[in-house]
Amino acid sequence: MAPVKRKTNIMAQSTYTSVVLAQRPKATIVPGETFTLKQNPILTEADLKDGQVLVETLYLSLDPAMRGWLNDARSYVPPVQIGELMRGFVIGKIVASKASSFSVGNYVTCSPGWTELSIQDAKAVTLLEVPPNGKVTDALGVLGGTGLTAYFGMKYIGEVKPGDFVVVSGAAGATGSVACQIAKIKGATVLGLAGSDEKVAWLKELGCDEALNYKDPEFREKFKAATKDLIDVFFDNVGGEILEAALSRAKPHARFVMCGAISQYNSATPVGPKNISMVIAMRIKMQGFIVFDYIKEYPEARKELAQWLAEGKLQRKETIIKGGLKAAEQGLADLYNGINTGKLLVEVKAEDAGVESRL
């Protein structure tokens, strides 16, 4: 489906909006305090240098990793500084160009942060291509960072193979839902863990052999019964008590894919599993990774993901928040409360790009 190109009116405005970090949260993000809106003088073609483009943001990706970027601590990327533009990935449209590789109206992906408008070097922008059975917003979901994270985690860390029993936590999220489906494509039996009965039902529609609601009062008993043959691969997006439960049910030489720990991100006193010694007793391989580790392999991975999408082997959902950038802060806070099924996006500018907006 080709995106519909519409004339933009942002250039007629005198200012554009961005979002900057106002103060570091000690635990949960506090809407109205953590971030602040900033008005900036409008950017135009006259502000561009040769080889640059002016990008208007259409959709902003909200991701669990964003909470870690707000901490003043050493990590895989520097922390966002107080008063600095919040980091983020977007789908945008070129509204002015001084780069031969891009034309006005092109849809692109880039990482300008939480802003309505940005100047980008052409080399920092990727032309958006919509594959068969795809849509524009897939560029931030199943074909974007979250889909690639699931792909590389399962392929290189989990080393999933036919006959494996795979458990995925946070399985109804953007990364977890793709991870479940990749494991099924590779011939594994899959148990998905999610936080509501509705999400459990969707995971079964995706093809999970079983799915459990971790908020169920009988979850521990049900989890033990569902893992009677023990776990070959655990793809973890949650950490905390769920990780502890998975460690207790691991086979010898199980592979634990440490992708995320969303249950701990907003805790003022994060905790680890009490039974970490199971890593020794069961000789578990527990490895963390970041999608950027495999950046050279993005094109080949996207090609295979797009093929699975075209063949109907991959399904996805999106939760799209309307309201522009002013809704992003609340949306990010709600992400950690499980508001989303599948990929969570903010619609920064309403445009018919082949998606249905919700919320």
C-alpha cells in the first residue's frame, strides 16, 4: 500500500513543538513534571545546508527502553540530559530537501527525538518502503527496532531450533509478540506470558501453543503445569518475579535471552531474582543484548521479516495514541502499566498512512 501524500501546513506556522527532559524521575514518570513542552522558531528550507532534509514527524515510537535513558547512569547510550530533547525514533515526511537522494513528500524513518520538525543529514534518514501486506507504521514495529530485537534475540542469543520449548514474557508487547511468532516459524513450542485475559486470547490467535495471564492468582501453579517439560529458551522482557519463576523451570543448558526488565524500570529499589544460583546449577546461558549490536545485519533481517509478513506468517497489532506530542509523556507512563497490545505509537500529525488510529 503506497502512502497517501498530502500537502503539509506546518511551514505556515511560526513555531513548532518539541519535548525536553525537565527532571529525572526517581521512580515512575510523572506527567507534567518529568517532561516539558518547548516552542521553537519554525524551520524552513532556508535553514538547510547541502545534503540535509527537513523532516516533519508523523508517528513517534514509545519504547520501554526510554525509561532507562532518563537515569543518570552508565548504559549503552548516554543519558538524556536535563533540558535536552527527549530521544526517540519516528516516521516522518520530507517537507524540504537539499539532498539529491530525497524528494519532498518522501516518507522516511529517523531518530530526531520528540519533535514535530527536525533538520537531518541525508545519511541519517532511511527511505521508508512498504512491503506486500505491510503498512507505513510497520517501519517502527515489526520491521523496526522492536521486530529486529525479537529477530536477533531469537536467532543469536536464543538459538531457537525445532523442538525447543520457548517461553516469552511480555509476550503481547511489540517485541514479545514478534518473538513468539519467530519461535513458532522456527519449529518451537511456545508459551506466552501477558498481563490480561484479552492479551492471552490474542497470543493464542498468533499461534502460541499456550498463553498465561501472569496477574492470575493461580499463575504460579498454572506456570508450573505449563512448563512440566522445562524450558529450553526464555525470552525475557519483564525481569523480576517472572524471571525468577522461569529460572526455577529451566532445563540444563537453557538459553535465557535478556531483552528487557520492564517490571523493574520504574522501581526506586529494583530487585533481582532470589534464585540466580539456578544459572550455576542448570548451567544456563543468560545473555543480554542490544539491537544496535547487529546494525550491519539490519537489511538482511528486514528482508526476512518482510517476507514472513508478506506470506502471512507474521501478524501484529498497534496501539496508536492521538493528541500529538503533548500526549507522549502520558503515553510513555502508561506503557509501563500495560496500556498497549503490540506496538505503542503516538500520532504526532494526523495523516492517512494506511493505519487505524486508536485511543
